[in-house]
Amino acid sequence: MNILVSGADRGLGYGVTKLLLEQGHTVYAGKFLEAWRELDELKGIYGDKLQVVSLDVSDTDSVLQAKQIISHTIGYLDMIISNAGINGKSASEEPMRTNYEHMMHTYNVNSIGAVRLVENLIELMDRSEVKRLCFVSSEAGSITQAERKEMFSYCMSKAALNMYVKLIYNRLQDQGYSFRLYHPGWIRSYMSGHLSEEGYLSIEEAAELATDYFLSNDIDESKLILYGYDGEIFSY
């Protein structure tokens, strides 16, 4: 399959990209951090099976440039994995004093970034027999199961993402599209800007679980669920 992964520089996105390549898929890896070199190392191993594209999901021009690259190479996509995200936490924020500019940026990446990605790239899926849209969300976006008392920007942005996925599911499910809305768990990743020592899962463990779910065809497509890495199903 031809698969686009946003936020593929490091963390979960990188882990998923690496596994997809090992399984023989062609991957368009969205690169946001120019100084991060792991994708370039993978390119040396997998050659044309990996296409590294500059991709900032908060910037429409960047998404359109990525679309042009895909259109001029293999020409179509079977799957989009919307993974790019930030934790929305500002060091200057107090629990009840939100940094509004930072909140808007969090929405632009975590929520509108997914909208921007799908709306501009979905026509590249016309030739596909798979047509699968995958979204990395979070239990933090579940309104009915919310237990947190802070991280307003992150939680609200993921709730908005979940609503967007539900709306396009309602619109596209009967047109042959399949959907995966996924909570990857607490990963020892780079969401805070550096490799965290806290978390239930390593990047490799989280990537294997996520990749298996994204690729699985043994899922009831007649309803949309927010599926957790450990099998838990979350309400919106």
C-alpha cells in the first residue's frame, strides 16, 4: 500500500513508519523537524519505498506542496495516518490561566491539522481500493470519561478532532472509506520536546500496537469507535 504518515520524524510516527517499511509498504513520511535525521537514515535503507516529504500540518501551503510531490511520483494514496500532534502545554500556563495563543496553535496542529490534511489529500485516494483514514487521538478527548483538571488546550483539541472524524465518517463511510480512531496510550515519547522516561509503552511497543490496528481488516466498519491500545473502547 501507499501510505502517508504525518509527524513521522520521531516518536510514534517514526515507529509506525519504520514498521510499515519493514512490511513492504511505500511510505510518504511527513517531516517537520529539519534537523532530525532518523528518516534520512531509513531512506538509506529503503530507497524509493520511503519518500520523505516536508510537511507542517498547521500550514496549508506545506500540505499542498506535499500533495504535489505525491501526485508527481506514485500518484495516489491508500491510507492516510494523521499522527502529527503537540501536547498543548505551555510552561507559562497556570491551571486556570490559559495561554490563548498557545491554545490556538494547539488547535491548529491537533484539530485543524487533520482537517487540512484530509481535505487537501483525499482526492489522491480516488484510485485506491482501501481508502483508509487513520487518526491518532487520545482518551483526553473523551468528554464523558474525562478525569483531568488541566491541559485545556490538548484535551479540547483532541475532543474537536474526535468530532471531525465522526462527521467525516458519517459522510464518507458509505462511499467505501474505512476509519481508525485510535488512543495510543502513554508513550515514552517526545511529546514534551524531549524523550520522556515516563509512560507505559516504549515507542517500539506503541508503534507495533498502532500499526496492527491501522492495518487490521477484522474490524466492524459499520460504526466508529475510539479504540485504545489495550483494547478499551472510549466514548466521545
